[in-house]
Amino acid sequence: MSLPPLPSITALETLDRLGSIKATSEALNLTQSAISHKLKTLEATLGFPLTVADGRGIILTSQARQYVRAVRPALIALQDAHQTISTASGSLTVSCASGFAANWLAPRLSGFRHLFPDIALHIQTQPNANADLFIKFIKHSEETSPLMRVHFFPVCAPHYAIENPIPKRAAQLNPSQLLHLHTRKDWEAWLHTQNATLDTQNGVLFDDVQTMLAATITGQGLSLGDRLTCDSALRSGALIKPYGDEILSEKAYVLETGKAGKTPSAHAFETWLIEQLTL
């Protein structure tokens, strides 16, 4: 049996102590649905049920309680070790690609601040050569270890698809309604996978992903989105995927250290960031 993910074990142990999903979500700064997902993941790994219904709430099964008693000493030891080494403090400036900052990093910052309350964090989405860390969306190379690879797929607003019926064949798309970010090559690459050749020169070109997505959501056309920048809009229904095909971007999110080298605060942020991306 492979080892279960630590966040799922932590969720179970916290549920055992606090007695409810609501209290557990508040203690761990996660949504109740995220807690439920972690428990289901743990159940699948362990192979036995963790909770049963009890009135309007839930209680742990006897097997789950036995498991918690067995792993709790190890969790306490890990927490003690973390407290011992978590001495990072002072200011930390992170220069971050705007899409990553707004759609992935910002919703998770409370977790970092809870772990490292003595770090004064400054997130910048404008270029800053003096930052301590850089999260960039740049061309991927064999020498670069990416934080996250990106797959592009067309997205549009539901009302746009009603007012401008999306053709089954991409070759019949109106090229003037294609919205572009930084370059027109991404749409050209996606269209190539559809055996479509269109003149993409008349579509609007944006230099900021947030502005492009705002235009897409308000029905200005179709853009190429990805799971990171479009996840919330897709889940809420503000955007839809009119086509299922995706392309792997030649760019990726990478982490680079600033001129001053890797300070304790920068090391703490990097460790936390990588852990969060692997959850």
C-alpha cells in the first residue's frame, strides 16, 4: 500500500479532534468540499470507510479512530519538527505572472501566512528585477524544471456560444473573433491540430491574461484558456469549452531565485509552493 497524502491524514486527524467538517475546514483554512475530497482520497488509499452519517453530521468509524490513534504521534512529531525549523522571517518579495497570482496563488496565501506568520510577503505582478523570487510563464527548456506545464483549449462565454453558434469544424470559425495573448501563434498551433488554416491577424491581441479573460467572459470572442487561469470560471459556468481538444504550450510556469540568493524566507516559500502544487 502506498503512503496516503499527508494533507488527507491531517484532515482526518483534525476531524477526529474537532468533530465536524465545518470546524475542520475552518481550522485548516480549506472549504468543506475540499475536506470531503481529502477524506475520500484517504478512503480510497486505505480501503475502508472513514465516516458514517450521524443525524445531520458524521462520525468516524471504529477503523478510522484506530488509524488516527496510530498516526497521531507521527503527526505531532512532524508538527514539532516544523515548528523547530520554521524560523523564516523578514520581508519576501515574489514577482509573479498575473494569471498564476490571481487564479492559483491568491486563494492559497492564507495557508502560507498561517505557517510563516513572521514573513512579510509582497506579491508583485509587475516586473521587478529586485524581487527575491520570480514565478514566470516562459518558454520551457530541458534545463528548466517547471513548476507547472500548461495545456491550452478554446473557451468562450455561454451567451456568446448562443448568439454566435460555434461551428463543429474549427475551420469555419470567424478569425476576427479569436482573442490572443502576447502572440497569435498559440491559436495557430491549436488550429493546426484541427487541420484548419485561418488568417488570425484581425483578432484582438492582449498583453495581460486577466484582461483577455474578462473580454472572453463578457462575450467578446473565443480565447485559449488553461486549467489554472480558467478553473474558477469554468466551474461557475462563466466560461465553457466549445471544443475538447487541447495543445501543450511551449511555455511553462517556472520558479527562479533573485540576485540575493535563496534566503530562509525564499526557501520557505519555495518549499510550501512545491508542496501545494503536488496536493
